Amino acid sequence: MTRFASPVSALIICVNEADMIGPCLESIDFCAEIIIVDSGSTDGTIECVKSYIAKGYPIRLLHNDWPGFPRQRQFSLDHATQPWCLSIDPDERVDDQLRQSIVAITQAADDKIRGWYIRRRDWLKGYGYAHRWVLHNRLMRLFRREGATIDLTARVHEAFQVPDETGTIEEGVLLHRREISVEEDLARANAYSSLKAVTLVEKGKKPGLVRLVLSPFGNFLKFYLAKRYFLCGRHGFVYSMSVMIYSFATEAKLYEASERNDPV
């Protein structure tokens, strides 16, 4: 497989990812173009990226002050030139099977499917990558550049969208590895739930007592049982509980904002 030969622009947004971005770049060395948008790293990320540029990686390193997740991703998309785009975060890696799948898809003449969902296998602290029988989350990450859009009103969990038919890549996964403690996970859930609640308020979403009570528990059951995180033992239980806490915090903040009649 020829390096840097697939007609794909990898899209990466980052800040202070010196410990993560190297393995990510090495996993996407099949891409003809790698767009990296940095918003002000101070930890050696820029130096790390430049070392890969010196090795011949087709990287375009750009700076853009942080405008929020969706606008930063849109900025990266605006600078892409290849017909296909792969959206990937610095703490993710393309495994060998996924690499082969992407190369095959982007070299095929058939353009009926414009966007592909990719399964992401998460790393659970103390356990490792989630059990292979877990139903990993599907994310829209590979798509035709032409016609792709992103919801600029979303403050978190933003995703690229395509206007036509989509599919799911069955062979291969994104490996998502980031060691975070329970304390860090809860802090992130608190921050992300605030962003999500603001988005819901701006879209006119009204809170509901039934949803406040049932949505958190429903999300726990979805991940722990339906997605089979119980196969990961107590680590899967903790992971599913963190999803439940995020869901509860979002609904509670939406309820609180509605009572105050102001933003979260």
C-alpha cells in the first residue's frame, strides 16, 4: 500500500496534544493530505507536527483561534482539497482493517454512498479497549468533501453531514485511547452537559419531568445492556454510569435554565 496515495484529506483539530498526535498521524499515512488546525498549543504539539512534516508527511499546519468545536471543524473542511475527507481526533488511531477499508472505498469508482459511519472502540481506564463484542458507537467520519456540512449551532457532539446515501464500514474501527480518571471524566461530563444544554435552549427545546427522570436511566441501560458494556466488568459499569451522569446533568441544566428563562 503506497503511503500518502489515497485521495483523502484527514481533518484534525487540536490544542496541546503532544502526547497523542504522533501515533494518530502514523495511522493515517495513507492520506494524500493532512489538515491540522491548532488553536494555540504550548506543550510541544507544534514541534511534534513539524517533525512529521520533516519526515515527508503531507501536512498543512494552520492556526485558528478557538471558535468552538463546529466552526473549528468547518475551518478544517474549508481548507481540504481532496475528494474524500476523514475527520479524526488526535487521540484516535485508524486500525489496520479500517485503513484497508478506507483505501478500498476511496479508490472505488462507485460514488453512490457519499458518507460512511465508522465504529469507534473506546479505551476504558484499567481495562483497555472495550470488549470486541461491545456495540461500539457509529460516527460519521468518512465523507465526500463536496456537499458536506456541519451544524454550526451545535456546541458539542458536532458531526459532519452529507446530503445523500450513507453506509457503515464493517471492517475495522477507530481506536480511541485517552487515559482519564473518574474525576476528569466527571469534569468533562459537567462541561459538555453545559454546552449541550445551551444548544438545546437556543433551539427552543423544552424540559420534561418524564425525560428528566427516565432519560438518564435509559441511557445507562442502553450502554450497559444494549451495547454490552457489561462485558467489560466493573469498568463497563463505571463507563455506563458516566453516560448516565452526563444525561442527567444535561436534562437538569435544561430544566434549571427554563425556570430562570435565561441561558445555562
